Amino acid sequence: MADLETARVAKKVLAARLANDRRVNGVGIGGSGGNYKIKVNLVSKDDRPDLPLDIDGVPIEIAVVGKIYRQ
């Protein structure tokens, strides 16, 4: 289990690592009550970056959301 502050630090580290990766739409924090995780939104399930299972004990959850378009 990861607290919110640990998740924020881990998100910052992972977001910096993935900043220029066009396969990634976004990096956020999910969960509540001391059970936080980092959520990575991807463009495609077939072309995904190599991600660890966790960063500093904060689990990483992957969601394929597709390409995001401006409206």
C-alpha cells in the first residue's frame, strides 16, 4: 500500500521518464485511503513502453485509452 505523498513522488519520476513517449497519453494517480497507484494511459495495447510493476512500492496500472483528439 502506498500513501498519497509517496504516489505523488513516484508519479513525478515516471512522468518525467515517459514525457517524450508518444505511446503514452498521460500519467496520473488513482486509488484512495492509503492504497494509491500510478495510472499510465496508453495509445495502443500492441505498442507499449517497457514499464516496471511499481516505483518505490507504488503499483503501476496500465489502461489503454486510445489516441486522444482535440475537439
